[in-house]
Amino acid sequence: MKKSTIIVIVVIVLIAIWGITSYNGMVKMDESVSTAWSNVENQYQRRSDLIPNLVNTIKGYASHEKETFQAVVDARSKATQMQISADDLTPEKMQAYQKAQGEVGSALSRLLAITEAYPDLKANENFKELQAQLEGTENRISVERKRFNDTARAYNTAIRTFPRNLLAGMFGFDKRPYFESEEGADKAPKVEF
């Protein structure tokens, strides 16, 4: 074989090896983003599962707060109906998902604020346990959202840098959206009695 033929074959083999490892790396990163998304959904589901117990515990003490209870139930229902596949994360769907989850958080804030008017409720062990679980879940949601954003950022960076962006474009690896803070998230929720 000629020296030039050997060089061409080596170059082709090196390009093929680079393409295969780059593709496999992007697949692993894409799966990491999907896993991170599943973890976020898991924590939101945990919060949704805790809400009926919390509402029922508070109902016994504050039966006249029907409007607030209904707001919590409606927000939870709306949030649990909204499902987004990890393969179909678009900025619009992510924003709608965040809005629905934000409504749950806002309704829960109003519900927990009501408890300030009921000292017996605040002393109730069942309520204390539910409140602690809910606070822990909110922290877990925050951690999982951050992990999702970190994983999505690493993935987005990988598929947008040259020369991987060429492979990403050929094989349909699309940029993933991030969780962003909601408008007005820097302000305390308005609670009225």
C-alpha cells in the first residue's frame, strides 16, 4: 500500500472513532437530562401526594376557609394533569409546567399562612409532621431543579460547541430548556385573611 493510502485510511478511522465517541457522549448526556427531569417530576409528585393530607388536617381546624382549600385542590389538580415527556421539553411547555407548579406553591403558601390564626393546629403533631415533610419536599424540588439545569447546561454546551454541533445537528440532538424563576418570584406572596 502506498503511504498516502495508509494516511487516508488512518484519518478516516480517526474521524469515525471521534464521531462514534462524540455521538455516544451526546446520547449519555441526553439520558442524563431525561433522568434529571424524571427526578424533578418525582419531587413534584411527592408534593402533590402530601397536599391532600395537609388540606384534610387543616380542614378540621379551619372549616370556613373553603375558598383557600378549593384553590389548593384546583392548583394541585391542574399541576398533576400537566405531563411533559423528557423527550418533548420545549421552552413553552416548560413555562406552562412551571406556571402550574408555581400556582400550587402559591396556593400552599396561602394555606400555610392561614394556620397562623390557629394555634391549636400549629401544635398538632400531625400538622407539624406534614409541614416538615412539605418543607423538605420543597427543598428537594429546588435541589432537583438545580441539578436539572446543571445537566441541561452541560448537554446544551456539548451539542452547541464545534465540531460536535455538526453531529448534533445531523442526529437531531436539540437544546433543552431550563427552569427559570417566575415573574414576581422575588416578592413575598400576598396573603389575605
